[in-house]
Amino acid sequence: MKKIIKTSKAPAPIGPYNQAILSGNTLYTSGQIAIDPSTGKLKIGTIEEETTLVMENMKAVLAAAKMTFDNVIKTSIFISDMANFSEINSIYGRYFNEDTAPARETVEVANLPKYVNVEISMIAVK
């Protein structure tokens, strides 16, 4: 059985999808981008600001499922320019304990929704 996870503390979907789906004890999140949930507007500044907003949006989605970053077992990071990797990695790393950090891949892509610089999705388990 699947349960739809929704929160007003993260951006509303901009298409036919949900913020996250809980199936049993496993949470599958949609990718988050730098949209301010309070305004629904894209917020692009520095790559650090953009990544922080993405991670805060993800934090809100996890919280809506009664989870934290400690529950995350896998992340996917999509970036528009691999030259931003170290800055993104630095911000991302603040949200995880390095000893128990999840598995991850980081992929450079040609474009992302709304032409943002970073999109992150996660899988978490209770």
C-alpha cells in the first residue's frame, strides 16, 4: 500500500507527481529544487544558497513522513555543472553524519527543471 506524503513546508509539485510516496517503511521522494515553499517562486542565488534551500525542502518532506536525514539510505544528486560539485558536496555534507551517510550518485546533466543548478532526491527507511 502506498501513502502520499504532502507538506506545505516544501514546494508543491509542479506536475503530475507527489512530494513523496511512503510504501511500507520505505520513503521515495521526488527531486527537490530551489523553490521557496512560502512563495512558490524559484530562488536562485549562489550554488550554496540553492543547495541549502534544496536540502531544507528535503528536510521538510522527510519530516512530513516522520523521518530525518538519519533515515536516508540513498540519494541522487543531479547538477548542471560538475564544477559546482565541491560547493554542493560541502552543503550536502552538513546534513549527514559522515560515518553513516547514505549511498549516493552525483550526475551532471544538460538541463534540470526550471534550469536550476541542482536537484536532489532521496530514499529513506524507517
